[in-house]
Amino acid sequence: MRFIIQRDRLVQSVQDVMKAVTSRTTIPILTGIKIVATNEGVTLTGSDSDISIESYIPKEEAGDEIVEIKQTGSIVLQAKFFSEIVKKLPTDFVEMEVQNQLQVVIRSGKSEFNLNGLDPEEYPRLPQVEEENAFEIPTDLLKALVRQTVFAVSTSETRPVLTGVNWKVENGELICIATDSHRLALRKAKIEIETAHNYNVVIPGKSLNELSKILDDNNELVEIVITENQVLFKAKHLLFFSRLLEGNYPDTSRLIPAESKTEVIVNTKDFLHAIDRASLLAREGRNNVVRLATLESKGIEISSNTPEIGKVIEELVAQSIDGEELKISFSAKYVMDALKTLEGHEIKISFTGAMRPFLIRPLNDDSLLQLILPVRTY
């Protein structure tokens, strides 16, 4: 194998596939990056057996030569060293050559590295995915779907299925749900899908976070293929595989209250900042609890009291308050996490009593919903 490649493109590809490489693996070769040179271009692969990322660098793009292939072939290189070397090479072009016995020479300008490679035949094959029931969504929508749900996944391994996001496809709609049993995030989006195929899978939260970091901010389409135990995201020059979590995701539809007793409409930013301020004194210890009370004067009162530190009270003018009077306590962190995902100036908060979960939604948008369980304070 021997080729000369633009350094910037190589660095970008290496950074992308590095997101799947881990140092903690039972399969030693997975600490490496697999590099394959064909007559069409160069492909890099990284994997930790949960996530696999393949990045492709074409020979030329828009008439600009990116790679000059002198000889085809493949090699696996230690990711830790290779990624650092590539970043720090002195010139804009890198030459890579595999010599006998898996020795690799990396040249750039007057600098030359000799690295010991690993046998590419030992590198696990990527999953083969049948692509008959694929659907496509724009990158920016995909990133929004992830951002507005993945923060609510559970971090505890006691119920592994809750560490993922439930993706359901039914009737031309994609529904993403995440919950850690204290809060729930739900986001829906219309999709174009050719077959009337329904899916119900759970994608690890970690996979979705990494995917979101790799994808550029644009509205190009990403193709999504779901199989029994894998999901594949195909973007331009990028394949991102993730295993699916086993087990049935709990039915969350009955958690979401249908009617409410108190409805508050309030400015998102003002509400977020008020809770942020109230939580300043409640940060000590685990009980990051803030209270909300409706006032007769069409306002709400946000307060927090930590006896050994002090207390804070703030009144907020609501745009409207309908229904019963209410006092409720909740985790400031959970509510702030939820508010940060909402787009739009106004939100509607629907309460059904001090002990029941409450809903936060953007005012005129049904596609997004955040549900939070209150904290019992006696």
C-alpha cells in the first residue's frame, strides 16, 4: 500500500473514526484504525464493537485531487499514535507506505515516522446491512431529534434499556423517546418512508451523542437503515453503525397525562433564568429542589430554601394562568435541561396536581414534549 493524501482530509477522517475507538477493549486490534486504499480512494475504520465508524476519502472531489494512490492495500495502525502523528505533521501532504512485515512509513516534508502496523485480516468485518427499508431525514433535523431527547436517558446500568433512546417509526412518523424514570423527553417528526414498515428499537444514548458530534450542520439527507440488532446512518462519505439495545422499552404513553388542572404560559428565557437563579442556593447536596407557586396576581413565584445557606424568592409574570392554584417542587436541573432543548419564546406548562408529573411544551408546537416528575417535600 502506498498513497499521498491531503493532510487536512486525513486529519478530519481520523478524528471522525476515533470517536468509535476505545483503549478499553477485549479485542486488542480494535485499539487500531483500519486503513484501506483502493483505486477509488481511502477508507478509514474505527470500532469498539458497539459503534463502528467508516470514513471514506475519495480520490478526487469537485475536480480537486485529494489522494494519489500509488499502490492499493490495507493496514491497521495504533489509533493513539497515528491520530497524534497526523495532527502534528509539518506539511499539507502526507505519504503513507506499507513496507514488508507490516512496517508503515509516514512521511511529510522532512519528517519521517516508522510505525509497526497490525494485520488488517484480523480486523473484524463491519456488519452487513440489508438496505431495503431505509428512510432519510435531513441532518439538522436528526441532530435536533438527538439533542432534544438524549439528555434524558438513564446513566444507571440497572435497567440497560433506559440508557438508550426509543425510536419508533409508524404511519410515516418517527417518534423518539428517552426517560430515566424521573423525566421523559419525546420528539416526533414526519418522515418519508417508502414501505409501510414499522420499527420499534432502542439506540444507545452514547451512540447518538457521538453521531451528533460527527455530523456537520447542514440539511443534507442522512439515510437510516434499521435491522434486528444494528442501526446504520449513512451520510456523505460516512457510515456510522451502532448496535441496538436488547429488551423491550417500557410503554411510556400512559405516563403522559391527557388533561391538566393548571396551565401556565410563560416566556421560556425568563423562566429558565429564574430557575437558574433559584437553584444557586439549592446546589448544595443532592436536593437541587426549587418550588413553584401560582399567585393570584397572574404571576408565579419561584423559590428555594436551604436552611443552612439561605433562601431566594422571585416573582415572574406569566402570560396566562388557568385552573387551580398550585404549589409544586421539582429538580431545578431537570427542568433546566428540558427548557434548554425548547425552541420558541413561549412555553406551556401543564400541571395535574403537586404530586403528578407535569408537561412542558413549546406553545404552538406539538412535536416536542418534556415530562418531569415532581419532588415530594414534606
